[in-house]
Amino acid sequence: MKPVRPHLPHALLIGSALSLALAACGGGGGGSGNSTTSTPLVLSGNASNGAALSGAAVDAKCATGSGSATTDASGHYRISIDGGTLPCVLRTPNGSTVLHSVVEAGGSQSLTANLTPLSEALVASLASAPPADLYANFDSTAQGRISAASIGNARANLTAALAGITDISPLDPLKDDLNAAPATTNAALGKLATALTDARLSQADLDAALAAAGGVTAPVKTILQAASATCSGLRTGSYRLIAPFVGTGGTERITIDAKNLSVSYADANTDTLIDQGGCQFSTPDNDQFYVSASGVTLLRYSAGSGKTGIALIIPEQTLPLFVFAGTWNEIGFGRDSSNTPLEGWSAQSILDSAGNFTGNLDCGSELGVTCTNDTLPTQLKTNNDGGFDTTYQGSAVRMFAFRTASGGTMMVTTSPDGSALSILAKVGSLALPAVGSVTRYWNMSFNSTGYQGNFISETTTVTASNAAANTYTRSHASDGHQETLTINQPKDGMRYRPAATATNGSGGTVNVSAAVLMRASDTGLSVARNVTSGQNFFAMSIDRP
């Protein structure tokens, strides 16, 4: 029996744009556009980052017309644009950054548009792009994205993303009267500022995550968790620990406190995390945690009798089924029966937006260029303890998923008894890496008995590439040996490393095993499996700083 294989896609939000014009209160500011009507378009509001932005320039672009103004001592501005027509987009400086806002078409000739970190975040969600890009390219396409409905969707997404930080559901970040009642908005802005500091994020980081998120806000919630002072990938929150092959195997939920450096397990035991530098942490029992920038983590732990076990840890997220729609490559490691050694294998599956498997290919344990149709797993069903359940050839399978702030998604499947583990990544054609590019990573591998076979902290540098052959060569800093890999082989999104005898820096030989490799999107995790029977291994690598 081979384990199951699930797969994922993802969705993004909508784009938006608007322009506002400003005129200083009592300052006689104000811009003008082409005058086509006797009734000017008036835009007004407040600029604030929790404190009023006094004396700040506010610029507005509209479908027709533009204008500018300077805020007064309370952060208020007013812009009158002769002949101005909606929609509009506005901006104002906020220290080294810029805040944006929008006004949709269909409103009156006197409208409110506040400029705050909340409006900035809302515009990022609305535009599915940096707000500055919306302002710079406010063409008819951008203007067409701005509507009351799209702003409402962006507002709902922002409310969901910030739910663990502050409740902004009573607020309208764009249109609330901040002159008359600024306290509630200022309190929310203060909580957001604190959260960004604790999470070691900038406003631009938040904007980028919201732009990529669409209606899937779990990744934004993940990165808004408090981060370790030395490793931004280690964040406070709930994680799924998957420890296959050793003992009864299985999974459990753990909780990490990144600020106080502790990890709590399902049995109520708590370990201190000791910072070893470079996003590596240890426990008093000498368990070793290796943390990627995304939060995906590998764990090496004592498995008794002088052996070492390996576990995969991913931040827990609640993701909708529709993000899994698409075609997915899978690399796994498991047993055909309880008396056989663990072996690597590949597969490819197709999922629809409701979690149904519409295709499932078994690509075997060799190279895997040719695949055969396989039994379809059952529809993914939400497990109340986290992740999803499916059944493959009558056997239960657990599936867990993780999505990065930029929208990359990976899936992990495991059997309840821990006898199988697989990683799935969306199919996509790879490009050759640039000559000179450097990758730093920790690599650890399971042997055919399920314990750690090898571990190394490695750095590789691309030394050559061949576009005609789709190959590149990389050297290893640890011993100087080189190896050549072919991209998009055996499938798009995978890499193939043929068996070879290489020469190390001392003139000795290094036996390079044939392997199929795959990156799990942009999570920082890579996996590889054996191709040659009798050399059974399954390697996992985590990018390091």
C-alpha cells in the first residue's frame, strides 16, 4: 500500500484604485482638474497613524481631475476638484512610508477618504498589489476595479486577517469621521502598530501579504504572530508536529511561545528553546529545531538506542478547500507492507475546488517519467482536530496544509500509524537558477528503517548552466564536490540528479546517489527520494539564513 496524495491551489483578491483630492482647512489649498461641471468634486478626511499627521501633503488622482492639499493640526484635509469624477485614489507621506486611500464611483460630490495604516492595508487587499502601484498606474482598468462591492470584500478580508489583533468590524477605515470620533480607530491603529513590531513586520510586509491573500487570510494571521527576536520565522502560535516511522508515529499539536522561547506539547510537557543562532534552537534534551523563514521547521530528536528521529513541523492554519484545486506533484516515503523497508515514490494528483480527487497517477519508485492511473482517494473532509481526512485504497490518511504569505501552498500527508509521509507541491515549470546563486540549507534524511541516516549544514553555489539541456551544476561548500541536475524532470516542478562519481576538494571521490528532488513551493522546504532500489532514502531540507 502506498499513502495518499492530496493537492492544492489558491485564490487571490481583486484589484482596486481610487483618487482623492485635498484642500487644506483654512489654508486655501486645493487642486483643480479639467472643469466640466459647475459642482466640484470634494474629497476630505483625516490622515493619521494613531496620531494626527499634521502638515502632511495629500495628493489625489481621479478618473477625471486631480488635486492636493495640506492637512491641518488635527490631520484633516479638504480637496476640491473642478470637473472631477470618481473613482479616486489618494496618498500622503507617513515618515519613510506612504499611506493610501480610495473612493469608489457612484458616490456624491462630497466624499470622505481617510488615510491611515488601516486604509493602506485595505487598499492593498482591494488592489491585490502594492497601493503605490495602484496610485502610479491609475488607468481605466485600475479604476474599474474600485466599487462599493470590492471595497466591501476587502474590508471583510482585512477584518478577518486582523481578528486576532483588534476587532475592526465596527469601523469603516475609509469613511469614519475621525474628526468627531477618532478614539476607536486610534486604539485599533495602536494595536496594529504593536502587532507589527512584535511580528518584526513592516507595513509593506502586511500590504504584500494582504495583496496575495485574496479571501484566504490564514497566512496573514500566521505572519502577524509575535516573532522571536533573532529569527522571524519562529512565531508564537499553534503548530502541527508530524513524526513518522518511529514508534507508533503520528501527529500532535504543539504550541510555541516565540518571545519567551518555549514549546509545549500535547502531553502538557514544556521545553525551553535555547537560541543557537541562525534560526536553530535546541532543548535541554538536545532536540534540535531548524526554522525556515516561512515557519516550516524540521526537528531532530533522540529516538533511543543512539538513534535519531526526524519530524516535520508546520504552522497550523485553517484553509478552505478551494485553495487545493489544481495539479500537484508528490514525493513520498513509505512501506508496501509492515515487513518491507521504507522506499521512496512519486505521484501526481488533481483536485477540484470542493476537495474531490479527479485524477491520481502512481509514478512508482524509479525515475517516474511514466505513470499509471491509480485509485482515486475519497473527497477531503475537515478533521475537527486539524487538517483533513481522506481514504486511499481503504486506508485512512491525514492531510495537513500550509500556505505562505505570498500564496505558495504545500500539503503533507501521513498515515495514522506513521508508516508513510509525503509532501505535495503545485505543478509548475522551473527556470534554471542563475550562475553564482547560493543556497544555504540544513539537510537530513530518513534511511530505510525510518531513522535519520545523514545530517549536514550545507551551502551550494551554482557554477554552470545549460539552457539547451535544462541542466545546471552546483558545488558543495562542505567538500567541494559538484553535481549536475536536470530541471522539470521527471515532471514539471521536479529536478533529477543522476548517479555519479564526483571528485571532492581533496581529490577523493564522492558517490552521488540518483534522486528526484522537489521544492515545496516557497515554504523553504525541499524533499528528495531515492531512484535506485536498495539505496532507499527520503531527504528533507530547510533553507537557512
